[in-house]
Amino acid sequence: MKFYVTTPLYYINAEPHIGHTYTTIAADTLARFYRMSGADVFFLTGTDEHGQKIAEAAKKQGTTPAELADKNSGIYRRLWKDMDISYTRFIRTTEQIHTEMVQKVFGKLLENGDLYRGEYSGFYCVPCESYLVPEDESNPLCPDCGRPMSRISEPSYFFRISKYADRLQKYIETHDFVKPDFRKNEVLNFIKSGLNDVSITRKNVEWGIASPTPEKYTVYVWFDALLNYLSGVGYLHDENQFNTYWPADVQLIGKDIIRFHDVIWPGILMALDLPLPEKIFAHGWWISGKDKISKSKGNAVSPQKLIAEYGIDAFRFFVLREIPFGMDGEYSDETFKKRYNSDLVNDLGNLVNRTVNLVETKLSGTVNSAPLEGQLAELTGSVQKNCSEKIRSLAFSEALEEIWSLVSFLNKYLDEKAPWREGCGDVNGVLHNVVHGIRDAALMLAPFIPSTSLKIWNILGLEGNPCEKSLASAGEKLPDRLKTNKREILFPRKK
Ligand code: MSP
């Protein structure tokens, strides 16, 4: 089994904020889950470095686009490393391999008659890098982001997407391609309203890939960027790799870039005669007040700051637990702290801490084999099954709720059995059950919070790294005479 997952390529005009980390954490969780399920995983992410928006940002910052790209793409790469993002390949659209492939694809489509020369006359939104039609042409504001648009009129090459409209409509109607389901109609209505061919060159934008045409145009940044999903996995330069992983299994995007990914992208793939990705899943936005969180709105939430205060795993956990994937969610420091203190400090951290404390004091640090409590065995089995199903359908917060039902059971079980009380009966039997349950919770949590899972693994005295184990090993017998290690506070309480 193979699994190919992608994130959008992030623009490098500014530094990452919580919204960017969101898509990447979700993709990483999927990649880790599929690896632990035995799949050969390819996880692609990277940076989108060309276009007018980047050129203007560089100018404003008194630097060159190439320097800005080096700097900010480096910041993304470092952040992903700090956040335990296990990507296979980080692609930059300024790489030679990508540039060559874009030019070849351009040439191929030109030859096939899928591209033609014409004249674009209309409006352009630089922040969205998008050709859109404003409501009021005398005061042209972008219908997507509300910022002023520029009028352009220039010769251009067009991608004949209109030719694929019917095929695309049928495909979307008959496949589970547009996700979540409630987005399907939105995309179908857009297609049914009539697809205009897409201008895919820019005459006066220098910072881009040169189009392989007699005129000195550059390739429209979205046409360039979408093709990364092919170049990043070897299309036209590593046939073996490409054939192994293509088509993508899940492509994650935010809801603002649905039309590019659910309409233009499959159109390009049809023109190239390539199979379409299995699923394109659009998540919602992190908002603050009524606004989308973004650098330009000045309400950006810094992942680095939250990580410094709470730790990487608390951040990873929060974004996937707090809001159902696909919906918008309000960010506030208060909700972050509340979620952290209740789920991670009180439920998980405290469970591990008091269990290991009891093993140390009541069992001199060693848990012996014992029969597993039937109710716990049953619960572990159902949690594992449900949790896997939820992750496969990208319902991350529900998957975490499933794992939390195990964590809550263990806390309650420990309270009820109270192995700290004199004459409470089979202390080893009780603690064996709890340690068994914690081990399984840590295993299932590994795709979400990998370094915490490893810490728990080490505290329990287990061998290896849970991230490298099979998820199917949940429920297996614990090693006999398990010697727990020194305690460590997993999540310090925040006031
Ligand atoms: N460069 C394009 C994507 C090209 S893919 C071939 C782009 N870049 S972006 O940096 O502006 O956005 C990247 C992703 O971050 C998008 O999926 C977007 O939805 C996501 N987010 C940016 N702000 C967000 C929030 N406030 N909340 C959640 N995600 C949002 O678009």
C-alpha cells in the first residue's frame, strides 16, 4: 500500500502563522498514521516562490525576490523541523527540476492545443494572485479578500479548461473527490455557471518561470505552483518514483483555494491525461473575531510563540482537537490554555504521572504480567478501530475524542480501584491494566503528538519508538517484568 499526501505550497512573502501550520500538522498526522499502518508514504510540502505578490513584497522589504525566498523558505523549513513534521520532500518552486518540468508541461499542452494565445482584459487581485471579477468595476475590490484589484489588459496564453468542464462535472458528481461533502455543490455550481479559460502567462511580471513561447512572458504563478504536486514526486524526471506514488491519495488545502484545486488542477491533469487525486480535502479557517487570521490583517497568531510557551505537541494537539476539520474555528489564548490544562495536564499528563508514581511506590518500579481486564480489552479494540476510521476520513478531533475515551476510562478505573489504599487487593493487576491502557493510548497518539508518545514510552520502560511501531500492535501483551523509568512531568500546568 502507498500513500501520497500533499500540503499547499506556502507563499514566502511573509512568515508562517497558525493557519499555515494547520494544514501541515494535519498532513503530518496522516503521514505518520499511514506509516504506522504499514503504507509506503510520500509526504510533499514546500514553498510557492514566484509571482507578482512576492516580487512586490521583496521590493517593499528592500530585498530581491530570490533573497526573500531563501530567507522565508528557510524559516518554513526550520519550523517544520521544530514541529516534528516528517515530510519526504520539501519542494521550492524556484528549483531547476520544477522550472524545467513546468516548461515541458507548458510545451506539451501547447502542442496538444490545450493552450492558445489570446488577450486578457479584466481584473487581477495581487494578494490572491487571481483573475476575478469585482462587483463594482468603478471601485474594483476583490470578491475573495476585499482588497483593491488592478485592471490588466495584455496578450496572454490561455488554458482551455472550458473543454474539460463536462468531464469534470461528471467526475465530481460520481466520485468522492471534493471533500468535505458539503463543498461538492459549491464546486459543481461554479462549474455549471460556465468555466472561462484561464490566462496562464503574465506579460509584465518578471519574477516567474519563463514561458517556452516566442514572447518573453512568465508563467502565471498558480499554473506554476499547482504543478509542484507532479514535479515534487518525479513527474518527467523520476518515472519510477512517479509511478509508485501518483495519483495523490489526499491533497489538503484551505477553503480559500478550492477553485484552484478542485477545478483548475483536475482540468490540467485531464489535459495531461493523468489520473486525478483520490481526494482534495479543504479545511476551514482559524479566525479571530470575525476575520480570517492572516498577516495582512495584523491578527496573526505566531506558532513559534505558542510552541515556546506550551511545547510542540500541545500546539499540534490543540489545532487538531479544538475544531472539527473542515469547519472554521475561533482562536483565542484562553481556549488554548483551557484545552491544554484540561486534556493534556489533567487527563493525560496526570494519568501517566500518578500511574508511574504508584508503580514506583507500590511495586518498586516493576509491573508483572497479569490477565487484562475484559472491559479494557474490549474498549481498546473499539477505540483503535474507530480512531483509525476517523483518521482515514480526516475527522481528527473525533479520533482524539476516541482516544480520550480510553484515557478517561483509565483515570476512572484508577480512581475506583484506588490501589493506594491499604487492603485494596491486587495492586499489580490493577496497575498492569492501567499501564497497558496507557501504552495503547500512547501508540494511538503517536501520529498526533509523536514526541509525547515517545516520552510516555520511555517512562513506561518500553523499548523502541512508538512512531515506528505498527498501530495493529495496540492491545498486545505488555512485556513481562516491565521496569518503569523516572517520572517526568509531561505537561506543566499553566496559570
Ligand atoms: N501559495 C498558495 C498555494 C499554492 S498550492 C499549489 C497559497 N499559499 S498561502 O500561504 O497563502 O496559504 C497556504 C495555506 O494556508 C492555504 O491552504 C490556506 O488556506 C492556509 N491558511 C492561511 N491562513 C489560514 C487561516 N487563517 N486558517 C487556516 N488556514 C489558512 O494559498
